[in-house]
Amino acid sequence: MRIESRYNGPPGSGNGGWSAGVFAGAAEVPGPVEVTLRRPPPLDIPLSLVDGEVRDPAGLVVAELRPTAGFDAVVPPVDRATATAASAAYPGLVDHPFPGCYVCGPERPDGLRIFPGRLPDGRTAAPFRAPEQVTTATAWAALDCPGGWSVIAPGRPYVLGRIAALVEALPQPGDECVVTGVTVDVEERKARVHTSLYGPDGTLLASARATWIALAPATP
């Protein structure tokens, strides 16, 4: 396995959702997989899967994988017009902790450009046009940031810590999809979130549950 540099999240590391999707695809176990990131996924180096652990060439554990039971983490859909209107007020357009993120970074014209804005009920929503090449990792990536942006606040960045996804079907290249996210609860630095990906006709394609971790404040 290798996380190519274009699939970055924070500078110098892989986007959490994309990386987790790559790792889960290598697990070759029946049913959903939960991926816990133990360190920022490194870019452009070979990674191996050994006994449920993703390791770098030095043997350091990057992620842990385990089968998990099915779960209900569906976030209700909205129509594309509503998602587009919410996206216009995406906070990351003016204040983004990682503006080069492949999934939600406004500085990435070659990224997925998923810009989740808040709905009146606190959920997030964003339109999403599927890229020319769609893989399972694409779906995991699309399910990543919309959940995080339901809890991220100015001066309070979060990063993905754990995610499990159920992918029923992949969008076709060019499909005009919608992604929704919601915060389930927050306990100290941990936030549990759910996300869902819907196809052009409103069909649920995939859903995820995840735990995001607030970064510790920078030391003056």
C-alpha cells in the first residue's frame, strides 16, 4: 500500500478518510472494517498490513484495523439545491486549518472540493461531483470531512482518529451527489460524528461513523 502525496490531509500526511479507505480495502475481511489511525498516515512510502496493523518500513504502527458489526449511522439527506446553498457558507473558505486538504481544501482545484456548510438544524451538507476515477477510497474520503466540519470551530481544529464505513455502492464518474454530516456527541477532545453519501437520485450509497480528535492548543 502507498498513500500518494496528492491524497494529503494536513501537510505531509494522508487524508484520514482516503487513507482509511485504502487500508480497509487491503484488509480482505467480510463485513465492515473499523480503522483507527495511530499516527498521521505517511505519504509516498510503502506500507504493509501485518496482523491487523498497518506499519511503515520502520515497523511503526500507522493504523489498526478490526472487523466491526453493522451499524446505523445514516444522516438524513437534503436535495442538491439545499446542499449547494449550505456549501456557499462553508467556513473553510475563510478559515481552514488545512486548506490544502485533498477532500475539503479550498486551495486544491484538483481535489474532491467537498465544502460542507451548516444547515439550520446543525447538520452539514455539501454537493459532491464524483471524479473521473472512483474507488472505494473515494467514498471513504467523501465520508470523512463533512462529519468533521459539523464540529470544527474557529481556532478549534480536529483530525480524524477512527472511522468505519458501509459502502453499498459507488457513484459513477461525474455523478452529482450530496454528502451530509452530523455531530452525535462531544466528550472533552473527542467528537463522534456520522456522515452519509447520496447519489443523484437520492439513493443512499454509503455511510460512516467516526471519531474526531481536537488538536491540543499550540504552545505559545
